[in-house]
Amino acid sequence: MAKIGRNEKCPCGSGKKFKHCCSNNPMAQQRPSTHDEQLKISLMDAVHDVCNAAIEKKQMIRELGVFVLLATTKGNGWLFEVTQSDCVQLVNHCELLPVPIDEDPQTIEIEWGHTYTIIDKQMQLTAYKDHSQSVLEDCPLKEVSAAIRRIKKKIPPEMLEKIHIAKEAPLN
């Protein structure tokens, strides 16, 4: 449930602002969460769970929408995005890193740190910052690649076009 803003239309259907209609009614103080709000809460809950598992050095793999979240036994935590092969590290050797996720009710923006590919039975990462390449040594590759395949099977191509917003070209 999400709190109703004072200047939102009243959920009773009167057409008036909430503050001029049912704001004094304690039963009307909450409204059902939208699907986007539930996804946002779910993603942040999943990120929190994976970070805790990584700090405790417990392996965890979780699928959520187009995301695979990973906590390793060496204390690392990662968030992988399946459709564009992006990833970001959330925990490094049991040390919590800043979570680069910016959310609002319409969008979830994540500042990705790397792209990933699976080559020769290894998870290879390429950093956006300096294009350096590395191998994710403690990645349980079989389980993570199986999760990625399951997610890719579920997503119809027309939905992929709606997931990502194309960046606008700079004006010259």
C-alpha cells in the first residue's frame, strides 16, 4: 500500500482533491500499490537480500524480471541485466558498495559498471569506465547462465522494445 498524496485526486471517485474530500477518513489514507511501485520495492528488496547474503558469504542466485542477482561465497554481490548484458557490482569482498539505482514510479535507472559475456566457460566483464577486461572468478557459471536462459525464454521480442528507452542523439 502507498500513501495518497494530498493533491492527488481522491480515490473515492468524487473528482475532488484528496485534501478536500476524504483526507480525514483513516480508511482512505492508503491506496493499493501500482505494478511499477511493487516492482521497484521488489527490486530494492532483492538487492538488499543479495547484499546481505554476500556480506554473510552465502551463495544466492535470484531471478527477478529481467534481472539476475548473485551473491557469492567470497563475499561479492552482483546485479545482471539480461537483455543488454549489463551488470554492476553491489558488494566487493563483504564491503557494501553504493547502489547505483535511481527509481521513480515510471522508470528504474541503473548506472551499469560493466558488460558481461560468457566465453570459454567464464564470465568475462568489460568495464565501461576504462574498457578493461576481467574474469569473474567466483561466479557459479552453470547456475547463472541457466537463470539467464530462463529469463530470455520468457521475454517476447515486442516486450524487449518497451523495456529500454533509447538514448536521444545529442543536438548539434
